[in-house]
Amino acid sequence: MTSVEKPVVSLRGADIPLVRSGSGRQVLVLHGGDGPVSHLPFATALSGDFELLHPTHPGFDGSPIPEHFDGLQDLVFLYLDLIDSLDLRDAVLMGFAMGGWLAAEIASIMTGRTALFSKLVLVDSVGIKPGGPMDRDIADVFAMSEKELLKATWHDQSYGPDLTVMTDEQLQLLAADKVAHGLYTWEPYMHNPKLRHRLHRIDIPTLLIWGENDGIVTPQYGEALRDLIPGASMSVISDAGHNPHVEQPGEFARIFGHFAAG
Amino acid sequence: MRAWFFTEDAYPYLPDADSYESVRVSLPNKHFDPEVGADLYNMYLDMWCAADEMGLNIMNNEHHQTPTCMVPAAPIMLGILARETKNARLLILGNPVSNRSQPVRVAEEMALVDVLSRGRLECGFVRGVPYEIAPANVYPYRGTEKLWEAHDLITKAWTHHEGPFNFEGRWFHARQVNIWPRPYQQPHPPVWVTMGSGGSAAQVAQRGHIGAVFLAGYPRIRDIFDGYRQAYQEAHHQETPVDRLAYCALVSVGDTEKEGLDGAEKLLWYMTSNKVAPQFANPPGYHAPAMAATMMRGNQSGAGLPTATTVAEQMARGNLFAGTPDQVFEQIKSFYEYCGGFGNLMMMSQAGFMTFDETLSSMKLFSQEVYPRLKELTASYDPGVMQEIRASRPSVENVDISSIASEFAR
């Protein structure tokens, strides 16, 4: 792999790698538990019309986890600092899975600042628990076999990672990504019990994009999340699982572009 | 040398290994027959009581959601033994304090056992094996830091006698700590902590606690014990007393070599029945990424297969001592000299289908014919002489750190 020099934003407590690509309306992209998405075809497809800003969460892609970090709320406040440090105007805030949870938390805090963010996009996001104690609303990705995980994550499993072709270094980065993913999402698992009582505060147009065959968080879960956000709508992409931006990048870019341009 | 009789109290009647994904965490408890379980609990308690009568000390532990160890609450078994035994020291190794939310409760349980046994408790703290993470639902990242914070709170609770004190740490909070009872032993029961590397050993040594190692064998024992000795010297400006180090191995003694080896075959159940699904053996945050990556690589072929091993292999590694009393003594002495000495031998002397009579026969031979010689060995321990002996033994370099050793490191 060629390594590209990544600019870093220094914040109090952490240095955040930040990749920028394309030009146009700004989109702050918050990745999920699988790590940065700046290299994926959907990002290239969007870079003609948008300037994508891709920060890397601490702990992912080989970056250190700040000593005081215990969970996603630490990330929320780190990103409030990051957002203050960026020159954002009329931007779109977009998050994938765990990054969608993060985006929803940020949007529920940053109300009244629509000049900064004017739209929110949540892709196969976690963050709430719609069901009761005995309901497994979100698949327990940390207790699933590799086989089960592939099946739940992908519509077409050939998109899944092939560990056999990874170098030792790549495997270690993947293992480190999992450490960070677990840190941010372990308990309460993949959600903040308080968030559902705060989502009503979100005051910007919100679109949920979902893979029809997502086995981690189903479209029904997405509908429950949508119903908690005022005026939110939802687009379901067929022939896609938990990562519609990977399995259907063209359709994903089309739906995103339509919403973001409107 | 102090010897500790140990069994994990297995429920050995498992379904065909091909019929389940993992013996840990997810094996349905419909396979547990309470009638059989009641017989087994009583048999294991009888074994421990017999060990007490033979002059051996007692060690117990706990695991969760697994038939390999039927005890999910070691303090309860320890409470029974505090009452039923007379002389044995009672070692719990240990309390999984990284995974337990209330260290003060642990301090209370241990104080109770110490008082009830009139000061026979030896209290271990462990981080726990990776497959304890799912049952505990506790994120394992920084588990070692949590262990030491719990340790600090517990030892303070044991030794503070002037009314409530305050503890608001990174992980644990208790603002009015004033335990009743307080421990019988003063200032507190001896503390044991498990060690898996030279680095983790240093933290134990700095506090002067007993450092315990499980099945590290020849390949890793020097690194760990050396780490302890070096840190002990730096912290306390003296040689490590031999009683500060402990090693756990499988032990089977027979009247004949064949009898001892037959027993060893039965003990091997402990290793060969440990079919663990990769997601439970390698949860995120437990292992450092380099180790986790190695396990991910290993899991690509033969995921979750029972650990294949042999008596000969485990004897060669120093994880299993078996044979006649003379042979077992020589094997332990060889390992003892190789690693520079230790004062506590924890013996897994029962596992799987090994019967009450077989276990007692083995332990009787040990206590009568091996134990006295081991006691002489440590009584004549001299750090200088030991280092000379040790220096004459080259390091074992031809044994790789296989999954066996790492899997069973507590």
C-alpha cells in the first residue's frame, strides 16, 4: 500500500488525521467501526461535487487512544472541538454505523447552528435501542463468528475482508481498529439510552440511507431511528447490507447527491 | 515449598465436540444435569477435604458459562472449605476483579472467609481469561489498570479500621467504605496476582505480592520470573524470597511410571476439551493488537478445533509432571532449577474423568514421597547457588510460543 501523508488537526488531547478530497459543498464524514472510508469508490464519486472531510477517530488506522477515553461520548466532545477548528459553512454531516450514532449525538447538541451544518445523513446507523431488554436490536458483532458476521454485514459476502491476503501489518491495524470499535460501543452496547430523548432537538433536514439486507441493524431499526428525528426521511438501497456505500456506490452517491443538493 | 491441590471442578459429560461451536460461553446449559452436578460438587469438596488431611494446601478458582469449571463463584466454595477443613491454607486464584463491578463486595467476601477459617485465606486477584469477557460483559481494554485499582480499594478496605473512607477512582467508586468483618490476618491476607509476562510480573513484584504463573512452561518461565526478580530487587533492595513465586502445572503421580502417565492422559482433558470459538478467545481489547492479529491469522484454519496435544509434548514443555514419585520429583526439580526457583507449586491433579480414587492415590503418593523432598529443596534455597545452577542450563529456544501456552495463561 502506498502511504499518503495525512494532514493532522491537533486538538486538546488528540491529533486527528484529516483527509480532504474534492471540491464543492463540504461534507464531514464520520466513519464506522470498519475504519476510514476516504479510499472507497463512493467517496471518489462524490468528490466531483463535494469537498469531503474525513477525520479518523482516535484508535483507528494505527492512531493512539487518548488515556482518558472510555466511550463514544469522549468522541462526541472531541469532534465538537474539531468542528470548532474547521471552517465549515452550510456543510453536510454524514456518519456511517457507529459514525452515524456520533453524527446524531453531535446534531442533537449543535442545534441553532444551521449556518455550520445544514443537513444530516445517517447511514445504517446505530445509537438507539428501540426494543426491550430481551430484544437484540443490534447484532452482537463482538460475539459472532467470522462467518456469521460476514453474513449479517454484506448482501454480497465477496465484499467482506479476506484475512488470508492481509499482511501482518494490515492484520494488526485491523485488530487495533477492533479495540477502538469496542471501546466506543461496548456498554451500553452500540447505543446511548439518553439519545432517543434528545433526537427531537435536531433542527436540520435529515436523511437515513439504509441497506435493505443489513443484518447488523435492520431497516426496521432504521425506521425507529427515523421516527425519533423530526421530519427525517429514509432511503433504502436494495442489494446492499450494512455498507450500502460499498456495495452500491453509484446508487448511494446518487441518493446522497440528490438530498445534499436539494 | 508449599504445594496446592487444585481442580477446576469440571462437568466432563460433554456432547460430541462437533455438535457445538464453543465449550466456553455458549454451550447450552441443557447439557448440565443438576443431579449429576450435585454429585460432582460433593465429590470435589471431598477431594479438597482429603487434600487437607494429607497436609496439602488448597487452591480453587472460578469460571463462567462453561462446563470446564462448574464453579462460577469461588468464594462460595471457599466458604464451605473454610468450615470443613482444618489446616490447609485456602487459596483463591482468583477473584476476577477486572470483571467484577464491586471490589468492596470482594473485600467483604474475603474477610468473611479469612475470619471463618481463622486466618487461612490466601487471596488471589486475576484479570481472567479472554472467554470470561462475554459472560462478564465488561470491556477488557485496560483490564490490568482496573485490576490494580480494585486491588488498591480492596487492600485499603481490609486495612482501614477507623470508620468510612472515600474512594473515587478511574473505574470504581465507593464513598462510605467500612467493611464488617475485617480480616483475621493482619494487616491482611497474603495477596497473589497472576503474571503472564516479565512486564506484568514487575507490577506484582513492586507490591511484594506472590506472583503466580500458569503453564508458561520452559519457553516463557524465565522471562516472567526474571521480570519479577529484577523488579523486586529494584523495589525492595533485596533478593526475591523464594516464597514470592508460584507455578501451576498438571501433576500425576503413580506407583509405576505407567500409572502416572495414565493419570496424565486423564488430566489432559483440561486442555483437549477446551474448544473455544475465536470470537470468545480473542475479544477486542483483551490482547494487544500484535497478539490479537496472530490469533486472527491462526483462526483462519481449523477455527475452534479442540487443542490437540499429547502427554509427551506437555511434559517436554514443563506444563505437566508425571510418572513415579522419583520421576515427578526430578521433573519438578529440573524445572525449578531452570527457572531459578519458586516456593509454591500449584497442582492441577484432577481433571475431566479422573475419579476420586485415582486422584487421591496420586495425591497421596505426592504428599508422602515427593512433597517432603520439595520442602527440602526450598529450605536449602540460596539465591547465589541457584543462579549458578541456573546459568549452567541454557535457555530452551527451540519451543515456539504456541497457542497452547498463550491460551492457558491466566
